[in-house]
Amino acid sequence: MHKAFWDCLETQLKEDPPSYEHAIKLLGEIKETLLSFLLPGHGRLRSRIEEVLDLPLIQQQAENGALDISQLWDHASNPFPETVLMDQVRFLEMQQETERLVLLSSVLLIVYTTTGEAISGLPGLMETLKNTVGVMLAEMHMP
């Protein structure tokens, strides 16, 4: 089925004049996929994708023989570096949170291992330790 789609796409693009029916359908799927990767805070990037992959406008340009594929590709490829940068920021945030949780778990493990059951029943001790470690990490400018 995929081969049939690509064969049909190739045939349509080789027509004189080219037919963009399948190409526009593919752009729509690409647009939806790109939008599905975005988080709610990616409003600017979402708007850019919507602007560049404006399917009704692309359809109208194709019908009037004014569609410039190279210009469309140049515009469509520009949002990708921003997506990569946003993913790097998210990755760093996740890495910092992971490091914070590892440190917190280590402290709690050491406390409970060294003191044993003597403190295990104290109400609120775990929360107090978590808060104390969190403050210490924040003051040390640690993740």
C-alpha cells in the first residue's frame, strides 16, 4: 500500500502540469505529526508550522500554478532547529530532576540504613528530610 502511494505521488508530480493531490495529503500528515510532537508551551513553533503548512493556501497555489516547492521546503525546514533546541532544554530539565531525585534517594537511604527502625515510625520524618535536602540542593545551586 505504501509503495502504491509513493508510485502514485511520483506519477502525479511528473505530470505536465504536475498534480499535487497526493503531495498535499502527505504534507497534511507531516503537519499533523509535527504538531503532535509539540508541548502546550510551544505556541510560537505551533503557529510557525501552521503558517508554513497552510494546506488550503498550498492547495490554492497548486491549483493556480503558483506553488513553489523549493520555497515551501525552505520554510518548512526552519522550525526543526527550534524543535531540537526545545528538546535539548527539556532533556536538560529532565536530567537535572533525575540527578536531584538520585541525591534525595541517596540521602534517605543513608539515613534509614544507619538509623534503622529507630526512626522509621516517626511521623513526618521523610517529608522533613526531603524538604531539608531540597533546600540544601537549592542553596548549593545544584540540580
